[in-house]
Amino acid sequence: SARNASTGAQALQSLSQRPPRVLVTGSLGQLGLALVNEMRTRYGVGNVVASDIRKPTAGLPIAHPEGPFVYADVMNYPLLERIIVDFQIDWVVHYSAMLSAVAEKEPARALNVNITGFQNVLELSRIHKLRLFCPSTIGAFGPQTPKINTPDLTIMNPNTIYGITKVHMELLGEYYHEKFGVDFRSARYPGILSVDTMPGGGTTDYAIDIFHHALQTNSYNCFLKPETRLPMMYISDCIEGTLQLMEAPVEKLTQRVYNMAADSFTPAELDVAIREHYAPDFQMNYVPDSRQAIADSWPASLDDSLARRDWGWKPQYDTAAMVHKMWTGIAAQYT
Ligand code: AKB
């Protein structure tokens, strides 16, 4: 396996004369939009192929709308293969997935999208010698996982469909790396906060919704309890960290899946920060729903020291800085 890995590395080094050609699945989602914009700036507009199953609608923050955009259903293996060959793709960033809350509502579809979709891009990465990034998540952990400073290697046992599909993804990616030398890389993302793009059906979505509601109605019905502490990260840290991991020389990586954290907060802390600094009369109500059980099964903070050591991960935004970016950025949308 070591020989396979180093052959893969040599193949990639010979590409270093030119930027990578990248396919991003799920490119119209919260993370895909931001990653494609940044990659097009770094690698060239024509080198980053954005794909999704919807049309880009007016108003989406697409910085280079002239760049290549294709329809790609990740369950359609021949179509994916055709895109990879036609565009001579070197790297795939597989962002297409159903998130925790929607996956609980539609388990059969989530299994298809998250498991079959990933198996397709993984197998294509083996055949066409691609570097493959697929995000994992705090949702890959479960109720038996140590909650504070959760390490990379620990008890997983998630009890959600989403978590199960992400553990499957991690294990299969590691297996393909060991067995076939596939350059699979993954980071376990916390909840990601963004101004321009909306999340799609997760448990951490409250931390974005709250700003929109505070700015529009000065109140918010939070679907998690006040003391629910979860790891969170600002989107530019997420994108920068993902690119650091993607670009890291293969010899720096001592494992294939890394925790990646920035800060953690609770709904109550967000409420206080908003009232103290931005909207003194803001009214937060707590109306926990089925997403509470999902959040309760996840860690409150992650130990990401191996990401820091191996590929230089270092977030820029703590909670106060995230709240500032979110408030000012979203306020600008409503003025
Ligand atoms: C979700 O809440 O499902 C996602 C995640 C943490 O993976 N944001």
C-alpha cells in the first residue's frame, strides 16, 4: 500500500506544472458555492467544474458564473465518469450529501445519496487516480463518544442515518487508500456559519437562522435547548482549511481523516452575544424539536491537534469574531 501511495504522489507531482482540474459535487450548497469561488480564484476559472442537480438560480453568490457548470447526479456512475474523463479531472471534492435533520426524515434517500454517491466517486477515484476529498462531520460521533475534546480516534457509534453514512464514508475511504493507494482525504467539519449561503437541513442550522430572524423580527424560536454546546466554524476558515488539507504534500499526512475545529458555543451564549453587542431587545425562545436528540449525541468540542501538526490547520475566527462577521454580513443583506 505504501508503494501505491507513493506512485500516486509521483503522479500528482508531475501534475504540479499546472493547477489541478477539480470537480466539485453539490456545488450549489452552502459549502460548494464558497469552495468553488475560492478554487476558481486559485486554480483558474476553467479548471474548476461545478456540478449539481439543480440550476444555479439568480441571486446565488457565484463569483465566476462563466465557469463550467454541469448536471451531475452522484448516483449516476456513467455520467460522473464521463464528466471526469471529458474534463480530465484530477481532484474531486464530494460535497453532495443529505445533512443530519433531513436524512432522519428521508432515510432511504439519504442512504442512496450519501452511500451510493460516495461509493461512486470513490471507485472512480481509484480507476482514474484522483485525489478525493469528502467532508466528514461531528455527526460521525455518537452518544458513547467522549464529549469534550473528542480525539480523532475514539468510539464512533453514531445513532443517526447521517452519522452512519459518514462513518461508512470514512472507513471506506481509508480502506481504498490502504488497499488501492487512493489519495482520499477527509476532515470532520463542525457546524459551518456563513453569511451568503444557507445550510440545507442540518442540526447546526440554528446558528445561522438566528441571525436572519434577529435582523428581520428581533426574535427567534430556537429548536435546540439553551445549553446545547456544539463545535462551530466560520466558513472562510472551513474553506481555507479544506484547501490546506487538499494541497498538503502526501508525506505530511499521517492519517486520512482529521478532526477540524474552531470554537464551540451554545444557543444561550449566542443569545447573550447578540443582545450585548447588537440588539439589546432581541427575544430568544426555546422550542426544542427532534433535532435536540441529534445534537445531544454529538461532541461539544473536538481535539484537532493532529490537523494542526500535520498540515498546519489554524482557524482565524473564535465565537466573538464569528458573531461579528455573521451580524454585520447578514445586516448588510437587509438594508
Ligand atoms: C448538520 O448539522 O447536519 C451539519 C453537520 C454538523 O454535519 N451541519
